Amino acid sequence: MSERVKFATKLGVIATTVGSAVGLGNIWRFPYEAGMNGGGAFLLIYILCVLILGIPVMCAEFVIGRRSKSDTVDAFRKLAPGSRWHYIGYIGVLASVLILGYYMVISGWTLEYLFRALCNDLTGKTAAEFKAEQNAFIQSDFRPLLWIFLFLIINYLILAKGVQKGIEKMSNILMPLLFVILIVFCIRSLTLPKAGEGLSFFFHPDFSKITPQVIVRAMGQAFFSLSLGMGVLITYSSYFSTKTHLIKTAGTVALLDTTVSVLSGVIIFPAVFSYGLDPVAGPDLVFVTLPNVFNQMPVSALWSSLFFLLLTVAALTSTVSLFEVAIAFFINHMHVSRKKATWTMILIIAILSTICSLSIGAWEHIRLFGKTIFDACDYFSAIILLPLGGLLISIFIGWVLKRNISREELTNRDKLHEPLFNAIFFSIKYIAPVIIIFIFLSGFGII
Ligand code: PFF
């Protein structure tokens, strides 16, 4: 058997994994979820979810991936032969397809806005005009599809080049760029006149808004943002070398990802307050409220171009990781070349994201469980499948796989002095499963 490809450098390991984690989830989804669900209180619960559930489940995925060096289905087959645990891998492939279906649509919007910003078409408009234009754009049949297909082609070009020359190289360049742009925006936002009000809205905890449903949403957001529960990190860690320090990597990724989410709030809310806009605008926050904010700043085209470039970069490094789950699976199971596997996935996602995009406009009347197809893909994957995957993965590591294997992986066969091992293993075995089940049961009104 040929040796499995590996990420070439330490930077590559962090850049690709953080690249998967940091995405629309941080910059588009997190601020509006926090804005609508209690500001600082949501942030607090979110951070607890990352610490108590996120880091242990991430370590669990790393153990599975690096030990098995396989795609997400075969990983379980290798570690638990003859059992049914590999169904978790199928849940992962399904979740990656569902997420890509609607994630691509929003990625397409970011390209549209980047294009319009570069053409200086986001200036000189009123708030009502921004809103009307956004509605007309997302509900139209063809224009969003054009951008989706362009985004898919960019994904293809990177993915077809392979793990090292495509994914790793792209992440090494784009992730530092993303952090630089973020910092520039932070400075700009914090020097606005009403920055303090925005910050206190974002950080002030309103515990009266916290309900069991909000806790379910915070947990879903943590899994979504950290790319957990569906095999992305199993697949990526199968490309880690034996020297990679798994616990340290999980801590670094969680820290950087959470930092980007918090910074996004720090960028968005001071701006929203300084220009007298609505901080609880929901999903429109980034596509309607922010262009409106930039519009009122000097050199607005520059700010909006930079911002939508940031969003596009974040989206791209995440979609590539979502694709990689299914591509690695196809290569292994259908015995096809990387190019063919990539094409097949691109076609499947082109169809699904077309359906998702149309479900916002012409096909809005089609409902699944009372939701549009777009919303159903989001809800079903982020709120249900990912935490469910995380639950099963932690049960697998805590109760099925021999503890010794986790120990070997998390301490690099005892080469590392790892005082945290016992605590992490305890969290994987007891704390994560109990809390995920409890949050599910209370969120859905069962207890
Ligand atoms: N973590 C990405 C984000 O925050 O945008 C989205 C994502 C990527 C979710 C990969 C799940 C995943 F497996």
C-alpha cells in the first residue's frame, strides 16, 4: 500500500485545521446568533461548550484520524472491525454534503458582494435600498447560481491539486492574510465614536434570554464552528505526522477559532452602534447592515472590498475541508482518481446548492418540517447531525476503543509528558456524552 500523504509542515497542520474551522460560521453566523440570543450570555455558554465539549471531541477525532490514517468510514472499520461503528462515517459524509449545499449559496453571495464592492457599487445607498437589493438578489433565479458555480470552480482548482500542493498551500497563504485583515478591521471598529456601546451590547450578558433552545443553538454553533462531529477533522488528522502534538493542536485550533468569532463581534457591533443600526438584524447583519456601515465611512469601497475578501477567504478554506471528507471517501471506496472524485462531488454539490438557492426564491413554498430547503439543511446538519456525530464519536473513543490507543495517540507513544491526558479522556468518556444528551433532551422539550 502506498504511504498516506501528509501535511508537509507544522504550520500546514495548524493553517489547514484552523482554515476549516474559521469560516462563515465565525464571521456571518456567530455574530447574529449572539446578537439575537442574549449577547454576552450566549458568548459565555458558547465558550463553555467549546471548552467542555469542543476540545475533548476534537481530540477524539484526532485520535481516530491519525491512528487509522483513513477516510471517515474506513477509519471506524479499521479501529473496530466487524462492528457497525462505521455508520458514523456515513453520517459524516451525509452531513458534509448537506452543509456544502447551503454553505455554497452563502459563499456565492460573498463573491457577489466582493464583486460589487470592487466595482464601487455598494456606496451612496440608503438602508432600505440595501435591504431591497439584497432581497432581490438572493431571490432571483440565475445570478446567485452564477456565483455558486464560480465558487465551485475555485474549489475544484484547489482540491484537484491534492492535499499538500492544493489544500495546504492555499491555507498557508490565505490564513495569515485573513488574520491581518481581521486585525485591521478591529482597529478601525474600535476607533469609531460609539465603540463602547457596541462592545457593551456584545459582552453584556442578558441571562433572561437564555432558554434551553438557546443552549442547543450555542452547542450547535460550537460544533459547527469547530468543524466537529462529521469527520472533517478525522480526515485532516489522517494527514498529520506522528510527531504532531494532538492535544496542543486541538487547544490552538479552538483558541484561534474562538478568537476569530469574538473578534468578528468586536468588529461588527461597534460599527452597528456607531451608525445607529439594528444589532439584532439576524442573518442580514453581514450582507445588509455592514455594507450600510461601510457606506457611511470614508473610502467605503476599500472597507467593503476588504471585508468581503475576508469572508470569501474564510468560506473557501472551509468548503475545501468539507469537500475533502467526501473526496477522501470516494477515492477509497469507488477506487477512482482524485480528479474524478473531485468532479463527482462538485457536480453533486452544484445540484444541491442550486436547489437550496432556489428555495429562497422561486421554490420558497416547498417546505420540509415547516422550513425552506435552505433552512432545513442548516438546521438538520448544524443543530442535529453534528452534535449527534460528536456524541457517537465520544462514546466510541470513551467506551469502545481501548483506552491505551487514545493514550498512545495523545501522548505520541509516551514521548510527550501529557498531564492533561486523564482529564481529556475523562471528558470524552463521561462529560461530553452526558452533557450533549442532556442539552438535546432539554432543548427538544423532552425533560
Ligand atoms: N467551521 C466552518 C465555519 O465555521 O464556517 C464550517 C464547517 C466546516 C462546519 C467544516 C463543519 C465542517 F465539518
